[in-house]
Amino acid sequence: MQGPILVLNAGSSSIKLTLFAPDLTQLLTGVADGIGGQSRLRLGTEARALSLPDHDAALRAVFEGLSARGITLDGLGVVGHRVVHGGRDLTRPVRITPDIRKGIAACIPLAPLHNPHNLAAIDAIARLAPDVPQTASFDTAFHSTNPDLAALYALPRTYAARGIRRYGFHGLSYSALVRNMPSVTAAPLPRRVLACHLGNGASLCAIRDGQSVATTMGYSPLEGLTMGTRSGSLDPNAVLRLVEEDGVEATHRLLNHKAGLLGLSGLSADMRALSEDDSEDSAFAVAHFGYWAARHAGSMIAAMGGCDAIVFTGGIGENAAAVRADIAGYLDWLGVAIDPERNQRGGPALHRDGAQVMAWVIAADEEREIARDAASLLERMQ
């Protein structure tokens, strides 16, 4: 493959980019963030404030910034995109064709805050550099191996046909974890892995024999654990009452943007800020996060029929030693025994010698996973 690999992750208010050499060595990272508000562009160590009223403006700024560094779109080998939702049909990395684009667009009702921005980036590159191949890696794809028992809600089957089912997310993080774990641990992948992607968005995944068999996020990323600004699982009748009393839009904002750690603490969605704050509300929010992660962990362990290893990843999972210790403490009945010194150092091994269940920290590696997908697809096409 000639030319570097550009990985784009277009979100609701930001466009993240990572540039890789053909051998998957990382060359550059950057982000256009604060789109529609106080925005800025960072490429490598250079950052500047500028007006980015919408995603088109942000994409232009990204491409101009790359060009100023001698990286032109038509000089790229391939562009790989993180696409949040692939639905039931898009369950593996693919080269983007007109039919694939239609499939991504068909999933917009399932991810209205994400898939349109993913498509905007795809379309912009198609206009500006039509000869550069593009690929898509789907965040839902890893969970396509979940059995119907795990994926279907207890509704008449006509609703599943309308797309109302559990999909799961953070799939690229979990796929990278499965790939990278043997090199970190210097041992084969354990048969039953409880994977904990803990960050502003948080989920757990039950990985048996390298495949997802259950996960905590469902139809949307709102289900499951307490998160930065998301409520996690909530009684549907409570949601219906909120909709009746406050309206759909206000309820949507509450559950997705004003709940979770932010809602419980009244201070922040940031775990570090809450851990450093001495108020009772902040302490309760942190405790709530750990307690419900452990509660949901029991469900994942049951789905796997046991657990051989726990892996922490994501911003909180990799950096918050106290949160890891809290979750592990709830699971001591399982044979989880964290070594305090190893935990404080951040691993990668966290467990005491001789522990029945191993515990590890493995860095999230989603962008390289997308780059690997893109390079592999391009190689097969040549």
C-alpha cells in the first residue's frame, strides 16, 4: 500500500483524526472540537482557536491543516472511518461503496447523533479526493455474535424487525482488546474475559472464546452503567413519566447530557475532578459508578458461565486506580484479588500472585484497529 492511512472519527461536536504509516506506526493525532461553539483545531502539539460553525467547516479546517504539513488527501493510501452504527447487516469492516453508504444512511434512525456526521466525513472525502479508497469499521459489529437471548428485548418480534433490539457499542475497543491482550499478558487469550471500557461513556462486555456474548449497552449507548452524563439503565415507566411531565426533548437532554456522574454530583462528569472533590455528593457519584459497574459485571459473568480475567480499558479504566479497586472489591467473591501497589502503578498486571482471576489494564487502541481494518481491506482489493 502506498501512502499513509488516515483514520477519522466524526462525532456530534468533534472530528478526531489519527495518521498512521502503512506499517501502522502512528504519525500524527489531532482533533477539531467544540464544533458549533468555542472551537479549536489541534494537530500534533499545535493548537489554535478558530470558527467551526458546523462539521463541513471543521472538515475543511482538518484538511487544510494536513495540507500545510504536506499531507494531501490524494496522497493518502486509504481513509478509514469509525462508524457508530451498522445495524444488523453491517457487521464487519467494509470498503465504502454507494451501496454501503446507503446502508450507513439507513442506520441513521438508530444513531441520529452520530451516523450523519460519519457520512459527512465520507462524502467530503469522496468529493475532494474521489480516487482515494475509504473504509468503514462499525462500533456495533463486535457484538453481532450475541445470541438472540442476549440481544432481544421481551417485546413482540415485530419490534425487533423494526430495529428495536440490543446492539451494543464500544465494539472497536473490545476488538482491539482481544487482539492486543495476548501480547500484553504474554499468554493466550483467556476463555472468559470481563472487559470493562470505562470512560465518559462506559460499558462492559462478556467475551467468551474471543467473541462478545453479552454487553451492557443496548439499543443505544444510554443503557447499562452509570456514565459521565448518561443515566444508564432506568425503569421505562420512570422515563414515560418524565416524557409526560417534561416533554421528549427535555427528557432526552436529561438522560443523555445532564445525568450520570454530572447529575449525581451536581459538579462534573469528570471522574478525576470528582475524586479530588471532598463533597458528599461527589463521593456518592464515584461510589455509584463503581457499585453499578460491579452489579452489571455479575450479569456479564453469568452470561459467560464464569470469569478467568478482568480487563480495564478506557480513560477511567486505565487511569483511576481507586475506581478499579472499588469494582474489584465487589468481586472478591469471584476470586478477584488486586495488588494495591500494582494497581497504583497502573498495571498492566493488577492481580496478586496466585489470584484465581487475573486482572489487567490494557490501553484502548480503537484508532489502530480501524487502521488495521483499512489496510487489510485495501490489501485484499489489490
